[in-house]
Amino acid sequence: MTDPGVSSLLPGQRLQRGVSRALAGLGFACVEEVVPTPGLRVDVMALSAKGEIWVVECKSSLADFRSDSKWQGYLPWCDRFFWAVAPSFPKDVLPEGSGLILADAYGAEILRQAPLAPVSAARRRALTLRFAHHAARRLQSARDPAAGLGGD
């Protein structure tokens, strides 16, 4: 039987789903497509119970990875930065100084832990508020699509 929740997803969205499931299993709250600052949109932002912020950039193909010129701009907006790719992705092209997650639509596994580079207290507060606001608006929009909620 085909899972209708997966069949309609684009390849990158399948990775986001698996990453979010796996990180939720590790105690993180995850939100997809978060804008930490104007001009940047991360695929998955994860917040631990202790307030640690992870950013996961999902790459569904080598062409997708090579066309991403903004990823280094995400580094100041998280404590840890990860790439999430499918098992068939050529992992040797990914930068060594970042985390690595293998994922599919149903789960994920951290292969390489990202180094810790803590954000400042002021930035952490701003990011946590942005995360909460984004998540609350998503939930409200899901419950009431006619609410007319704009972007974050």
C-alpha cells in the first residue's frame, strides 16, 4: 500500500520528513522552511529541550547541492549545522566541518555529528522566538486555512 503522505512529496520534502521524524525521536521539536533572517530559508530547524538549535539542509541531488551558494550563511544562525542526503548521494562532496545525516521519508541516521558553535544569547533568544512564532502560525494555519496568515 502506498503512503499518501509520502507519494505527493518532492524529494527534498521526503528528506525533511525523515529528518524531522528522527530528530523528534531524539527529543527535538522541528519546523521546516524557517526564515532565520531575511534572504535565508532553512530546510529544517530543530530546537532541543535545552535550547540548542540545529539547522539541517536537505539535498536531494548533487545538482541541488552544487547550486546552493547560501549554505554558509546559515552557520551563524545555529549551534550545529548538518547536511541531510539520501543514502545514494555522493557524500564525499559534502564539507568535512559539518554534520551528516542519511535520510529517507521514514527516518534518518546521524552519520557525523556537527561541531558545536554556540550562537550568542541574544541571537538564541531571537531564533527561539522566531521558531515558536513560525510553529504557532503553522499550527493555526493547519487548523484554519481561512485565517489568512501571511509569511514569517
